[in-house]
Amino acid sequence: MKNTPARVFRPVPPRRNNALAALGVAAVFAIPFLLWIISWFTAPHPIRYELDNQMLRVHTGARYKDSVKTLQLGRLEQVEAVRLRNREMRFGTEKTNYCVGFFYYPTLGDVWQATDCSDDGVLIRVGGETIPVVVTPTDRESFMATMVSPRPATFPTATKPVSLALPTFLLLCLFCWPVAVALGVSLFVAPARLRYAVSGGTLTVRTLFGSHSYPLSGARVRPHSPLVGERQSGLGIGGTYAGSWVLDTAPTNVFATSLDGGILIEHDQRLFVTPADGAAFVDAVKAEGAQSPPQR
């Protein structure tokens, strides 16, 4: 058979909403940042302890709304440094550097605490409170002295609450970004790189990841609307169908942008493709040795 210049056919453009597909890829890529922003707005405000001559005010609110617990210093019964180990949350909130609510400690029993979850705390007992209060100011000695001899002062916790921890953010990036890249490739790059080249008695299907050649001499070619079965391997998303499928209950190599209708080539293997100009494609493969199936 004489060598002729290859005739190259583009596939049928995939039917999809390009704007929606691009938005989907961008959304997957942006998931870590979106979660970071959401967690920042929902993260609790840094805990602080405000003292004046009469009251201790423990501020534990979120960024958008403060919450305050007050203790009357005139009813102070006990203030001492304690070690906070092996806590169990009964009811409340336990986040990174933020432990507020009712907790249990083997050495202290039940307490209400507003701490940064660290081990060095201060235990406060006040008349009228059913259980002690635990706090974790930065300067414990100065805080306890101010409790005993009240004066205006403010003590923050040693560490601030965080929104989305950096390791969690990095893990989200490691998961979401490859997914976004793969989704973008399957939606936009792979269909754009698909080509069907006919020459020298061979059909060469060029894809993003390489090429596949199929002999045309003695092959049967015809337009075909397949009965869609199951994908065995390869891509099958967003207008990219490339791999091994079961169509019409038969194993079929598929390199297409649609499964609604295309061209079926049957030889040693079964091949389904979707050239944009189906009639010209059929004429080209017939010129290279393929033929129409016998009429029934």
C-alpha cells in the first residue's frame, strides 16, 4: 500500500459547561484555603483573664462574640498552682490551644476551665461556685499575687487558639491539589490532545499520554451508537473516555469524547472513536484497507 500523508481528525467537542467545569476545578483547588478562612472566622478568640479590685473576668468568646465568666474576688477561698494532666472533657470545647468547659482530672476531680490546654495551670475556688475553676495565665506567680491583692490587670494565656492547624492544611493541599490537577487534565487537556491519524494502513490514536496504533486492512468500520456498559480501566469523566470498556456486552477500546454515537472499528480488537467529521473519517479508513460490514 502506498504511503500517503496522514489525515488527522479531531474528536467531537465534548459536551459540557466549560465555565461550570472550570469552576469545579478551581473549587477543588481552593478547598484548603476555603477551610482555612472558615476555620479562622469560627476559631475562638484568645482567652484572657481581666482583674480589677472586685472581680475576675474570664473572656472565652469567639471572634465575633465574646463570652465572659465572672468570679467575685471577695469570696476567694483558694488559689494555687496545679499540674493539669490526663484531662477528660465532660462538656465544652476542646480545640488546638483552646479548652473551655467542664473537664475531669484524676488529681483534681471535676472543674470548669478556660485554658490553652497546657499543663501549668492555676486552681481557683470561690464561694458560691460548685466546682473549682482552672485557668492558665502566662505569669502564674503574678496572677496569683494579683488574685490575693486585687488590682486592675490583664493576663492572656501563653498560647493562642489556632484555626486550621498547619499540618492539617498541608494534608488538605496534598490531597486536593493533585485531585484538582487530575480533574483539570481530564476535563480540558486530555480531550484537546486527542487526535485520530490515518495513514499507511494504520489508525493511530494520539492521546495525552501516548499513542495507540490499530491496523485497518480487513477491518470493518461503521457508524455506531453503543449500548454503554462498564468502564474496565482508564478515564471516563467530563468528555474524556479513554481506556477499556464493555460496550454492547463486548470488550472495546474507547478513545472518545462521547458515548452517544461515533465510529466502531472491528478487527482483532474492537475500537470506538468519535471523530468530528465522521463521514470523512470513514472514507479515510476505507481508503487504507477497512471496509463496511456486509449487509444483513
